[in-house]
Amino acid sequence: MKIKIATEEEIKYCYEMMHQIREDLTERDFLSAISEQLKNGYKIVYVIQDEEIICIAGFTIGDKLSWGKHLLIEDFVTNKSIKSIEAAEALLNFIKIYAKQQKCNSIHLDSSIQKEEAHKFYLSQKMKIDSYHFSINI
């Protein structure tokens, strides 16, 4: 198992994994959106095993009055066919180390309320539920 931050060239290999949670995105739309997000510091980190990407996360580093300098995980996906908890744990540990290296105070992520299995994983990794996130489509 190897963990790596994707280069711009490698991002295209992450589409299949991301498509598992972003089913509405075509590969072309994904690459276009990621290209724009990269300009704002978005990064994708991935776990590869036996020449296959089995887990990915997309994140940004930001600074807010409420959180200070932080790493925000925007996407976290494990291969549905593998469901490798080991890869997910390794990826989250990699992100924790990276956040410390970047002098972040905390790591944050939002998770849709229906993703109970993901919530169990995050809680098992000593993450806690700090707040509700409200939104409205306009």
C-alpha cells in the first residue's frame, strides 16, 4: 500500500473513485472542476495497492476565525468493492501528519447525514461531531 498526493497529471486516474460519490460528474466535468479547484489549493491524496487506487481524499487548507488554520477534507472515498478500513485509516493518518506539517490546528470534514457507515468510521478515528452544517440551494 502506497499513499501519494496526486500530481496534476495523476488526477485523471482518481476519477473512477471520485465518481463513486459524485455520480453526476462526467470525467470531463470532474477534470474541469478539479483544474479550477487546484488553483485554490485543492489537493487529492490517494492510496494505491496492487496498481489500483483504492481510497482517495480531496482537501484544502484554510484559515477561519472560528477554526484558525485548518485542513478541510472535502471528499473521502474508499472503493465500494473493497471497503478497506485499513486503507482509510492509513489515508486519514497521512492527512493528520500532513496537516501537522502545514501547521494546521485541526482537521474538519462534512459528511451527509445518510452515510452512517462513514460516521462510524470517523468516530472510531477519534473524530467528533462538533456542529450541524446547514445549507440551502438557491
